[in-house]
Amino acid sequence: MEGAPPVPMVVRNLVVVMTGTPRNSGPPEIGTYPMADARQVPQDAVIKVFFSKPVDALDGHDFILSDSRGKQVPARIDQIGAGTWGLFADQVLLHAGETYTARLKAGVCDLFHNCTSNDLSWRFTTAKEAAQAAGDTNIPMGFAVPHQNANRNAVAALTRRAHGTRTDRSH
């Protein structure tokens, strides 16, 4: 399966607060895979959300995948990178040529209890043929939120506006 490690693994985050450093009081910035409105997504895709800082554990109530009829796809949610969480559909292969909706519910909090205030949802369509499938399945190191094109930047900007925060990328 795409994105699955070859051996069992556990991912944990720990935050060490350094005296005298400014504290980021905004909610985490969020990115998604696949991107909103993506087409030709591999049928074995692991649906992902990327966070700019550590967040509390996600589960099947926070991160949901629905098929084109609105039926929730049974899945398991696991942390698969420092700032990356993956949704692994129980059926492994999503249906060819189907449009799915992924949703991350509001209330996802970082470890300092700065929480998102709006749901984030996006739609994508799987490829009809495996040979047509395309997507960047990389998991970024640390808490980088991938911004590969204007569409993903728009999702990140919407997330920041919804929370009334600004992201300073000068560091």
C-alpha cells in the first residue's frame, strides 16, 4: 500500500518549551493530500493531512472519508510522520473513477491547545485506470506543510484566514 512502512512503527511528538522563546499562539497550518479537486488519484492512496506543528491525536471522528453517495468509508487513522496523519481505508483500493470527500473536523488542537475553528473538506477523484494515476506521496520531514501549487496554497491561506492567523515563513 502507498505510504505504508515495511515494518511496524510508532510516531510520537514531544514539545520542549525553551525559556524566553516566543510561543506561537495560532492554530496549526494544514495541508492535504490529495489536493482539493485532484483528479487521477491512485486507487491505493493514503489520504493525508499535514500540520505545521504537533497536534493531539486524530481519530475516525476527526478525519473522515466519504464516497460519492455520502457514505463514510471505514478507515483507520494513524500518525505516519512528525506532522503527517494518514487515513488508511479498510478496503485498501478506492473505487476507480469515483469522487471522494475528505473532511477534517474543527477542533484539532496543537499541544498548547491552539485549536482549529472550522471544518476543512476537500474532494478528489480516483483514476479510472491504474496507469493514469499520479500523485506526490512523499511525507515531509518535520512539520513542513507541502505547498506544491497554487491550489494547495489556496487551501493553506483559507485555513489561516479561517483562524485569523498569519504564517511567518521568514525563519
